[in-house]
Amino acid sequence: MTGSKPLVTVKHKFADYKIDPSCEILMIGTFNPACAGNPVEIFYGRSRNYLWTLLPMVFSEPSLKQAAAEIKRAFLRFHRIDFVDLIAEINVDRENDYSDRYISNAITKAWDIASEIESLRALKAAFFTRKTFSDVPRIRQLAGNAVAQLTKKRVAIDYLPTPARFINQAKQREWNETFARAGLIPRLPGDALGRA
């Protein structure tokens, strides 16, 4: 924060979202801003985010990146996957900068993940969509709180490479291997995407 401009409160795009109680796999991200330049209808829907390619391919399904939100929701229901973010609200003086490094010190409200996790009776695994939190101390603290709650419930926890910015075979392979480690997909020999 530079302090030169007045602060603007930005809420999460899906502030009223509730996790599906039948969720078995929880994807945990950081923040999705409710702002004019973010017309997405579902988590990870921004143009430079490739979750909707990576995640279906983990289950040997085609990319849903260009699919309608309702098709993506059907995929989530079928695989019992849902999303939550760590941050519910930020105060910023640069409205077009939502990088984790910048917003880490701008958090004014965390998402109440603990109570949501507590209510998820079928939850088997949780994946953070970020490998490390070393450069974002406030977000690291929120992630630590979520890890404590997940550990208490004996949920498998792991960290995925960010789905943002780019996609390649190495990233897809790491997503596949992470889901396989959690016992959610078979570990298959084969090509770079983990398929036979």
C-alpha cells in the first residue's frame, strides 16, 4: 500500500457462496475480486486461469475452460468437488492489482473456512491452489488456520502449483500426481499427463 490514494474496499466476488455439504474434495484459493473487470460466473473463471483445463484432465476428461458455468457446476457435483477462498474482503489503493503479494497486507476480512470445513462430513482431501505462502505472510497465517482445522478432521492436505498464468505438461503431471497421492485417482504409468 502506498498510502497516496484513498483505500477502496473490495469484497469477494462470491461472498455469499456456501460449500456443497456433500463435498469430498475442497480446492482452497486466495481471493476473487468483485470488481467491474471480473465478469466470471464461477471460481477460477478468469481468462488467465487454467484450473478448468487442469482439473478435468486429472479425471481424464476434456478441458472445460470454454464451457458454460452450468457445465462446470455439473462436473463439480459429479466429482464432489467444491471451492473456497481464504480472503473475503480487502482494502486496497490499487484496484487493478489483485496479486497475492499485494493483497496479503490488505486483508480486512477472512473467509470463515473453519466453520465451513467443520460442517463437511464427507470431506476427504483439500488442495491449496498455491505451492507456497512464504512471500505472503498474512495469507500464510490464514492458510495455517485452515490446515489446523483440516488436520483436526483428518483430511488429506496438499499444495498444487497455481492454475494461473500458464499451463504445460509438467504442471498437469504435478496436478495428476498430487491427486493420485491423495488416493483420488489411480497412479498410472504412461505419457506426461499421467494417462496410459
